[in-house]
Amino acid sequence: MKTPSDLKRYQNNWLGEVESASLYQILAKSEKNQKLSQVYENLASVELRHAKFWESKILEAGGTLPRRKINFRTALLGFLARKFGPGLVLPMINALETSDVSSYDHQEEAKGTTLPRDERSHARIIQALARERHGMKGEAVAKLEGRHRGVGGNALRAAILGANDGLVSNLSLITGIAGANFSNIQVLVSGLAGILAGACSMAMGEWLSVQSSRELYEKQIAVEAQELNEAPEEEAKELALIYEAKGISREEAERLANQVMKDREKALETLAREELGIDPATLGGSAWEAAGTSFMLFALGAMIPVIPLFFFEGSSAIPSCLVASALGLFMIGSLTALFTGRGFFFSGLRQLGIGLAAAAVTFFVGRWIGISL
């Protein structure tokens, strides 16, 4: 006996599938590339098949189909796709598909059907399309323009921001301790402790982040291996759709997919790369290497306000620390212009103002605490 909550769930599922089908149909009509248009048509047909499934469940439960309407979000995405092309909305659709990827996993009616697998397949295909349209394409354009930095640019960005974190946080710590009227040696020890504590914290956070990503990737690959064993034909179709999304003809895409599927180990590696965007050989990099790099970058920036404290004492210690930090902040801010496109002078002054403002806040808080104690 189906309950009113079951019927409501069926109706919501039906509406979701109808909306998804409508959106994919709009994408298909808006896409100028005929091969990609066909991919969207295929996705829409699967969603309509899902809608039929939930329609039957609604009728079996004695319910009626809800009024077929498109919500504001779907209507807006459709408008943007028609106006500016599917490429603009793919990242948003990718996020929606990712959030709904497990919506059928715990629904009893969906067990034993292709619904859960289809949802995961759709999420991966949209992810691949979004990566192609907004990642690879943009990279190629940037290379032609001569302003591309690739991995090196990302590494530079990480290095600059890591050093900035160290400088600002340790400068704030030192000025806060100084504001409380502690001695020079206490300020120096606090600065050294700040380097070690902050660098260790950053390293641990980076290790956990990368290691968690690696474990997630391993789990995703394990799920992919299970699906490959249980439904190799479905995986072959999925891979063929991804190849179509890359601009390969349907016949050639199917031929390539079938060729890959002959070797299960090679097939799993290819599916991991193409569907999940994971390189099985690296799984996102070494957690220990990321931790060590984060430790060094933070410590490098955190040392800037500490170094003058070894050479100056008394009333000149904190001013010398501020001068060194100001130079470091301006330099770091200027370097951020390499990946923001803003002027070097503007970026340097902006970073200088933000860093000194943070130091001023902790100084006055430290002064207030020192007076109170």
C-alpha cells in the first residue's frame, strides 16, 4: 500500500525528470555542433524514459500527474542557453547533476532498474562536456594569446598566496603580542612559534585535503570497476557518448569505445580519465609532497616579519618589523597581478593596505587585553 508521501515522491521525481528532459532538449536545439546536439537529445530521451517510469508509479498508486510546468531555475537556464549557447550554462547544469547523482540510490522503486546508473552516467557526461567547453577550450585560447601559464601559473598562484598567508598571520600575531607590551624576546619567541604552528597547521590541512581527495578518487574508481563488471555494455555506450561530445562521429565513437572495452584494465583507466576526470597513476598528487610544499611556503612568508627582530631591539624592533612586512606585502600584492590582470602598483598597494589593517586590529586588541590584565 502506497502512502501519500510515496505518491508525492513519485510526482516530484516525475517533475524533475520532465524538467531535465526539457532543459536537454533546449540545449540540443541551441547547440550548433550537430554531434553535441545529438548527445543532448540522447540525454533528453533517457530523462523522458525515466519520466515514463515514474508516471506509471503515480498511476499505480492511484494518483494523477502534476501540472506540467517548468520552474524558474530551469526556465532561466534554458533562456541563457538559447541566448548565449549551452557552453555558458554547462557548469551550472554540472553542479545540479552532481548534487542529484545519488537521488535514486535509496529509493526502493529504483532498485533493480537502470535509474541510479543513468543518473551517474549523466553527471559524468555533463562533467566531461563542461570540462571540454570551459577547460580545454579556454586553455587553447590562452595559449594562442601567449598569456597562458598552465600548471606553472597555478603553482605560482599557490606559492604567492601561501607566502601571503604566512606573512599576514604572523605579522598580526607579532603586533598583537607587541600591543600587549610584552618584551622583545617574548615577541620574538611568539613570532618563531607562529611560524612553526602556522606552517604545521597549513601542512596538516593540505595533507588532509589531498589525502581525502585521493581516497575519494579511489572509491570512485572502485565503483567504476564494479559498474564495468556488472554492465559493460552500458559503460561502452557511456564512453561512446563522451567521445561524441569531443566531436567524434557516432560510428567512430562506438568503434573506439568497443575497442577500449576489450581490455578491462585499459577500459577502467580510460573510463576513470574520461568520465571521472581522474588520472589513476597520480590520483591528484602526493599528499606528503603537498604538505611539505605548503609548510615551506607558509614558513617563508611568516619569516619576513620575524627576521628584523633578530637585529633590532627596543623601540626600533616593531617599526623595523612593520617596514620589512610592508615591503613583503607590497611585493606579494604586485605578484598577484600576474594572475589577476590588475596593475602591479594597484595590487601591491591593495595588499599592503589589507595586511597593515589586519596588523592594526590585532595590535589594538592586544593593547586592550594588556591594559585589562
